[in-house]
Amino acid sequence: MSDLPTPIPAELARLRGSIDNIDAALVYLLAERFKATQQVGVLKATTGLPPSDPAREEQQVARLRELAHTADLDPVFAEKFLAFIVEEVIQHHEAIAQGHAQRD
């Protein structure tokens, strides 16, 4: 029995490299998105708007489902992914609103 690692096919290594690059891009894109949503949270807090906007969220779900369909991505998965992100954003907005209210 050999303890040497089994070599992986070149195509698998290439695909894994591509996946790693995409994952890195996703992380940076999410970071940029959260920077923007943090600014939205501050704006909402300073103008007295609620942390959550169900009408906007509904529009975004419909928009994302259409994008997913066009991109040949499972719309249910896309909606779950957006729901996860929106939940996190709302938590951030609530914390920002609470911090803003404590300063007043």
C-alpha cells in the first residue's frame, strides 16, 4: 500500500483553480456589497427609515429569480442565497439603527 497521494488529472486541477478564482471573486463582491449596504443602514438610521423594506426585498427576489433563469441557475437556489444575504443585511441595519438611537 502506497502513502503517496494519488495524482489528480490536469483537467481537475484546472477546474479547481477556476473554482478557487470564482470563490475569491465572490468574497470580494460580497465585501463590496456589504460596504454599500452598511452605508444604506446608516442612511436609513439617520433618516428614521426601518431596517427592513419588504417591498424592496420582494422586488429583489423577483429580479434575482429572473437573472438566475437567464443565467441557467436554479432560481430556488438563487432565492435562498439572496434570503441569506438579506437576513444578514437586516441584522446589520438593526444594529446600526440601535447604535444610532443610543446616541440620540
